[in-house]
Amino acid sequence: MSTPAPRPRIRLDKKDAKKGDLVEVKALVSHIMESGQRKDKDGNLIPRKIINKFTCEVNGKVVFACDLEPAVSANPYMQFKFRAEESGKVVLTWIDDDGSKIVGEDQITVS
Amino acid sequence: MTMTVSRREALALSAGAVAVLAFGSAGPAFAKNDSDDLIKAFTGGKTPTKGKVRLDLPDIAENGNTVPLAFSVESPMTDASHVTDVLIVADGNPRAGVATFHFSPRSGVAEAATRIRLAETQNVIAVAKMNDGSLFMDTRQVKVTIGGCGG
Amino acid sequence: MPTGRNATRRDLLQFGAATAAALAAAGLDPGGWTRAFAQQRVSEADLLAFQPVGNVTLVHITDIHAQLMPVWFREPTVNLGVGEAKGVPPHVTGKALLESYKIPAGSPLAYALADVDFEALAKTYGRVGGLDRVATIVQAIRAERGDRVVLLDGGDTWQNSWTSLATKGQDMVDCMALLKPDAMTAHWEFTLGEARVKEIVDSLGFPFLCQNVRESEFQDEVFKGSTVVERGGVKVGIVGQALPYTPIANPRWMIPNWSFGIREKELQAEVDKLRAGGAQLVVLLSHNGFDVDRKLAGRVSGLDVILTGHTHDALPEPLKIGKTLLVASGSHGKFVSRLDLDVRDGAVRDFRYRLIPVLADVIKPDAAMAATIAKHRAPHAKMLAEEVGRTETTLYRRGNFNGTLDDVICEALIAERDAEISLSPGFRWGPSLLPGQAITREDVYNATAMTYPAAYRMAMTGARLKEILEDVADNIFNPDPYLQQGGDMVRVGGLAYTIDVGKPIGSRIGDLTLTRTGQPLAADKDYTVAGWASVNEGTEGPAIWDVVFAHLGRKKTVAPTGASTVKIVGA
């Protein structure tokens, strides 16, 4: 079964922060989040295919992570905050059941 | 004139009348799913205290397939005192697990939001684990309705 | 609110005094101003008489449901309140309502507010509403109060007549533009679909306020949440609140990218923002429904006035919750609310209120509005006037359970769609018809015109039928107002049941019986059910109005007695 190529959408509430500021991240990725509990027309279970892990790293340090279950909606949405300590890359990673990764990036400047 | 109904029309309606949920047929109300087991595994058998965690969910779900969920946990989020994990379970879904969130002092605050699937009216439970091993919880009921007829 | 009922009583007394004083000042008999006119017609001047007060005048109209022309409108006999709302306004009807507000029987206000002697009083006072009459009232108030006037439309304006359906709301948009409202909010507007709503809003010329409507993905604002106008030297902040449960009560597929909800936290932020920006008066233009607004008034601070809508309640006096005044202005163009406020130092120091009944035979139509209405109706007028049947009894819809108009629709569904049971939505819109009256196509459209009219036919088990009735009942009778969606109980044909409104979901509905056979419904047996207004996409079947036309064409005359198949307990 082919799914459309996942395309993360990331929003930071600020690109420039002062040290210690809270930065809010909103992130969306297109994904079916097939629960593994639905049946197809012939009564066979449709195999599970979900994003099971999400992480946010800032400058290589994990600031937030989440383990997802099939009860998270399709096109999973994540909103969270982190404390700005240093400038660097904000890297968001979604890990699929099949081991594939979807990665999205943004940048934060801390003064 | 008398309205005639085609077989196709009647079938289309039967299918359309039942909310199509990602879990498939919700079936009869689940007496109990594995929510207690998941909480026990997360807490190591300790009973969480009510408080410190605030769950935010709508009273009525607009759409059981995508119900906004947000939570926040009171904590200074310092090296000395912070939230490490928050477990979210739903006691009326076929399976209780929803998500487990992981925080560190770098998170700054222990709050997050996502969107979840609820097969029917049920309780959503959040359990927060602190770095000292203490546990806190909150529960919110969300109504999932057939809808229609308003106005 | 533990002392809710006591507080309400006390407030009522206070407001009663205020109103009596206002009327005395206006040269009318205090406490019984209508008595003098009970047996004779009133004048336009009488209906508009008002001793002005203060520096701001709020004029509120709501839930017109696209009724451009005067109509008959019978108020409900049954409007049950639950929890803290049990037995308190607006859950007081008929004689009890008139007595609690000391409104003389037979007066114009009694005719407008209660079902008591409806048929006789209808002959005395005539039809109500008509947007050209509303225009006359608005102009008169503006002429008197100049730049102090704020005109607000609570929504349910663009849909539920034939012309509004045929023009996708354009007739209403063009007519309302003549009134020059300062803002509106919405509910049934959304059944025109996202694209059409956006198209209208872009060229509306005044703000379409919905603080609680957000784009589903990132929760961005779709419409403005609030606006500020300056009137009488006062900065007035207005927040709009669309029906929070629009995607549940109406088809979600028509507005797939928008999310609603009460959004109390965001509302509080909006109010605080207005206050911080210098607003001295903050008004919530709400389509929440009365009980939701009553609860909200006790939880959101900084609201001076809530102009409520959605549940079609009309109250002769504002209800005060804490510092917030709740105004309920009825529906179908039947009333215009005028609330004069004396705002000083950022607070309401004094106020005076009048619920003006729009008696169509008393208020003269405004010529410009009448011409615009006529222009929009002209292409359809001949068709709309066609007689499709007659009624020997009053046809009305409003009430928690089947009205006689619903009985006609339910009977039509069973007969024309060859069903055992019929279901018809508990919409609160739809005017009334008097005994002996011809039923025109327009009358049928006024009770059915909407964008998802397919009359389906399908098999449902007894268990499924009970589940549907339980679900709808909980949306009306849940003791927590935030779990109520407004509307009335789903109407039924061919089915009898008992409802205990005081019980929780799952145990309110019992004794389900197929009336044709007198047999109890079997949980696992299939029954053929016909209905309309399904919120599910792809529902098929003829439009409900065609079903009713076909039925009336064969019956010629209807005479529903109003005998109910629903037994109510616990109310």
C-alpha cells in the first residue's frame, strides 16, 4: 500500500530567543496511522502502520520525545515547548513502524 | 407520486449512518480495556496522587477520530525537580494506550498537545512521573456523540 | 452556582422593578402597561416607546432563519430545563411564564411570548416579523439615539427559506446589508459550506465574528474573533461566538477544515485583550444557546452583556448572572431587543431594556427593505404561493417533542417512503400555520429548506433506534449545559416511547413501541426507518420537501391533533 510522501510542517513561535526563553513548537506530518484494528472489505485485518516515536533535538540534545500508540490520530500533531539555551538546529524526527524516518529541521538563534 | 427506493440507495444509507472510526466497529461498550495494566506498568504499582497534572480535552468530541488533547504538569523543571514522563491512556478504546511523553529540564515546561482517537464516550487519564519517583494524575471524560438533529 | 435559583428570583425582582420604572417614565402603566391595549390594537409608537438611558444602545436580532416575510410563530408549550436550569427562565412556558413576569393575558407581549390562546390572539394581533418591519424599528432607534447605537446579528440568518437556499444566502446578505449591522456571528451559515461562507464574508462589509472557529491543523483563527467600535464616546468591544457544536449538530463534511468548541480559555483571552486595549464595555454576541451562556457567564470574567442566540428563547427582561446581563431575543424576526446602557469608568452604571415584539400589522414596513425583499422573491413568488394542501389545526414545531408540523412531516415520511418508523430532526426553526389556512409551497420550505435535505430510507434495529434517542436526549437533557447542543428532541413517527429526562444517558428512554402494531420494539429486529437531515456525507433520497408535497397532494387536508406518543417522566 502506497502512502503519500510524508511532508512535515513545523512552526516555531520564535526564531530568535533570549537564553532561557520558552520556544513553542507545533509540528504536523502526513501519515495514515493505520491502527492495525480495522478490517478490509474481505474481513482481513489491515496491518498496523504508525509513527511510533517522535523526538525533538536542539543542537543534538533531546528536549522532548513521545512514544505513540495507534490511538494517536492520522497526520499526528505534536505541540510542545523547549527552553532556549544555545543557537542551533532544531531537528524533529518521526519513526515509522517499518523503521523509516521522517526528518524535519528548523533553526533557533539564541542571544 | 410515490417515492421508490433503489436497493443501492438503502445500502448507501446503512453504511453512511454509522460513524466510521479508525478502530473499525466499536462494538458493544468495552467492559474494561488494559488501562489499569498500563498504568500499573508505568507506576510500578504505586497509586498516583490526584493533582499537579491538568488534562485539557473538549467536553464533546467534534470528531472521535481526532480529539484535541493537551496537558500541563506543575513543576519547576530544574535538574533537582522535574517531570520525566507522562502516560496518556483512554479507558474505552479497544486498547488503552495513547502515548507516553518524555521530558527533561531542557523542556523548560512539562506540557504538550496532540490529537487522539476515541471510539466512544470514555475517560482519558494522564499520569505524570517526577524524577523523584512521585506520581500524579488527572482524568477527563469526553463524550463521543452520534450527532445531528441540532438547530 | 449553588444559589442559582435564589439568585435568579432576586434578579428577576430587581429587573422587574427596573422595567416598571422605565415604562412609568415612558408614560405607560407601570407593571401592566399592556393591559390597556389588551383588546385593541397597539400603535407603532407604543411598541417602540422607550425612555432612553446612558450612552450606548445595543440592538440585537438573532435566529431570523432567513424569514424575510412576516410569519405566524407559536412559542413552545414544553421547554424543559434540567439541573440548575429546571423551572427557571427560559424553561418556563405559557401561563407560568406570563405570571412570573406579570405579563397580562391577552396583551401583545403575551401573544408574542406564550402559546396561551395563540389562535385567538393571532387573529387580534396578526403576523410577526418581516425584515422590512425590523428595518423600521432599527431606523427609529438610530434616529433617536444617533451614534450611540450598535446593531448586532446573532446568526442563523442566511438559511432556512426557499429563496435563501436558491440564492445560497444572497437574499439575506443583500437585505441585511441594508440594516448595516456592526457585526454578526453564525451557525446555520456554515451549512453553505466553507467556500461559500468565505466568499460571503469577504464581501460582507462588516465583521463576521467567531472567536471559537479555528483552522483544524494549527488552530489558527479563521475569522476575526472580536472587533471594537466607538459609540457615544464609549469603546465597545464585541466578541463573536459561533455555535460550538456546529460540526456535530450539522454536517462536518461541509466544513472539514474548521474546528469549533466553546473555547472558554481563548474567549477569556479575547475579553482580556479587549479590556487591555481600552474597551469600556465588552459584549459577547453569542450563538451558544441560553443555558450554555448562563454557565459561561459565571466562568468568564469581564463580560458586561451576553446577547444570546441559538435556543430561540425570548425573555422580557435581561437575566443577571454576576455582573453579566443575559439578553434573549427570540427568533424568526419576531423580536428586536433594545438595551440602553450607561457606561462610565469602564462599568455599566445603569441600563434599561425592552423586548420589542415585531407585530407586522402594527409596524410599518420600510420601503427600501421591502423593495429589496420583493426583488429577491420575484423569481420565486408564483411558485412559493402555490397551495399544496390545507390544515384544519394549528401547525407548529417549537417544543421539546413533536409539534403538529413535525407530525405532518413524520407521517409524510412513513407514507411516501413506505416505512414503519420515521425520524425528523428537532430543529427549532420553522414558523406556524393557523387552522383553516392553505399550506403553500413556501410554508413547507420554511420548515425544511436546508442544504442536506435527502429523505433516506434504511433498516435500523430496535437497539440502534434506542441508541439514537438516548444520544439526542443527552444532547438536550444533560444537566451540564456545556454538554447540550440546543435543538429539541428528534421527532418520531410510528414510534412511542417513555422518556425520563432526569436519568443519565442510556437509561432515559424506555417502552419503545411500534404504534402500528402496539408491539414493543425488539432490540435485534430490523425496522424500516425513513428520515431526513442526516449529517453523513453521501446520504441519498428525495428532498424532504418533495416528500411532503407528495403527501399533501394525496391527503389534501391535514388535521394533526398534537396527541403525543411520548410519555415524559421526571420533568
